[in-house]
Amino acid sequence: MCHMARGWESKAVEDQIAAAEAERQTRERPELTAAERELRGRREQLLLSRAKVVSDLAAAREERHRTLLERALAHIDAQLDEVGPPPDLT
């Protein structure tokens, strides 16, 4: 019974240390501006759309449909280029 209590106590201390470390990392990370958050959201939206189009393209069999999806993919890639890379959070 004593060993079990020590195990639980040990785990609780580990959890507290991990929580403190996570909080410290969150505080050290630079806050994003509203514009950066908006760009990040737009980029995530575009990446999701791109993944869907790529998946649809892999399954497409009709040439006209493939052409349409390829155009959509090119359009999304152009928009991603405009949005630029994600902000560096390190």
C-alpha cells in the first residue's frame, strides 16, 4: 500500500512539473497579432481545402473532372503563396 501511494505521489509531482513547463513555454511564445492570427486561420483553411482537392484528384477518373481539380489546386497553391509561410513561433 505504501508503494502505491508513493507511485501516485510521484506521478502527481511529474504532472505538476510538466504543467509548469508547458505554462512557461506558452508564456515565452510570442503572442500573435490579430493580423497574424487571421493569416494563420486563412492558411489553415487553404491547407484543408488543398488536402481535399488532392484527395479528390487522386480518386478522379473523368478527364474533365481532373482538369477542374488541377485548376482548383493551382488556384489554392497561388493563394498559399500570397499568404506566405506560417509565422515563426520559436
